Amino acid sequence: MHPGALIYFSSDHSAGAPGIYPYGLCMATGIVLCFIFLFVTMWKKKFNEGAMDKILVIGVFGTGFGIFAAMLFQSTYNFIANPSAGFHLGGMTFIGGLIGGVVSFLAVYFIYIYAIAPRTKIKFLQNNMNATLTDALPFIPIAICIAHAFGRLGCFFGGCCYGLPSEQFHTWGLPCAEGMPGVNVIPTQLYEMFFLLLLAGVMSLLYFRFRFYYNFSLYMIAYGIWRFLIEFIRGDARGEFIGTALYPSQIWSIVMVILGVGYIFLQRYVLSKHMKHPEEAPAAPANG
């Protein structure tokens, strides 16, 4: 755990002082690697410049809104758990960020496709894409896992999202809980990081070697089950919903699994018909 800054920008070394923190550095690294992966994969799959530009630009917007949604969801949970403390925007929950990011990405994408592109005279905004979002959906969850894994590494350094004291389970632990110096807890941050990297590897193998187009379904089901189970050994405060014994993330995990099952049928009977498969298009004849 290293909650302090690696580099401070002033002589003030108190908590929250301006500087470069491991948590933020890990988050930034994960986001950069996420977009590098998307860029390289779209290039490998022969997405044209128009398709790459539109998906990446909308992806940046979705990422920014997702971060805001992650803070908004967690702040809402905190307010429900303790209304007397008032509503303060702070903290983040990944599932809230995932919901906000996906919803905002889809909203902007469809506004562009059906409202902006057919009416604009600006060349950059015209729809000159040789691939659709349906062609990118099979590998987008791989990128999400990459970013999330580095985010969890940041949580480990920041001392958040930690597990229960390890002595309760007679297992090994690490002092990675902020506010609990010297107490070994289950390093759920590292467990989740390794799970996400493994899931990303499995989805990559399925997509690149076996042309598996159901990765979004696999991601939602696998992560939903994982997150539901790991919540039982988390030791940090994660807020609550009114009238339920489950944590908010467990409720959303159940929703993710249900949507993941539904996505199988959506991909099979709807989305597959809209895929353009640019990598299968014949190469343009050489000039001359």
C-alpha cells in the first residue's frame, strides 16, 4: 500500500496534496493501455480511419462520463447509508462507472449514427465507417478488463477496496487497508486484478483464434458472478440499498448476469446481422 504521492508538487505532503499518486497513475495507465489495445485491434481487423476515429472519440467521452458515474453511484450509496452526513461527490464504484460508460457510449453513438451523420456536411462527422459498433463489441470487453485490472492495482496502492482481516479466515494477508496500519487483510484488489487479466486472456484467445463473438456476454456473466462472490470477503464500506441485505454491487452483479444471458440471444439473432466484418473484405486492387 502506498496512499501517498510518488511526487509532490509542493512542500505540502499532507493527504490529498497536489502530486502524482500511485492510484491515479495506475488508473491512467490502464485507460491508456485500454485505448492502445482498441486501436491496435481495430487496425488489425482492418477498420478504416473513419471507423477507428468515431469509436475511439466516442470511447473517450464514454470513459469520462463513466468516471463521473462511478463517483455519482458511490456517493448515492453513501448518502443512503448515512443521510445525516449529506451528499458529497467522492469515491468510486466500478459497476456504476461501467453502467455510466456503456449507456453514454451507446447514447452518443446512436445520436451520431441516426441524427448527426445523415444531416451533417462536415466531412469528419460523415458516416464513412466500414465497420459498425457490432464489429467492435466482441473485443471491447477485453479492453475494459485491461483498464479495470490496472484500476484494481491502483486500489491496492491506495488502500481501498480491501478485504476482511485475514486472521478471520486463517489465511495470508497484506497490510493494504487505509486506516488500518499493521492489520493484514485479504488483498481482494490483487485477487480481482489477476482475475481480470485472466478473463482478458481467455476472451482474447476466444476472439482472435476462434472468432468468438459473444465476449460481451462472457464478460458480463463471468464478472457478475465473480463480483457477487468476492463482495462477501470485502471489508471496506461500500454503501447500501434500502431494504436489502445485499450490497449494491451484488444487486448490479445479478443484473449483469441476467443481461449477459440475454446478450447471447441479442448477438445471435440481431447483432450478428449488422456486423460488416471488415477483415474479410477483399483488398483493393493496386494502382497501375
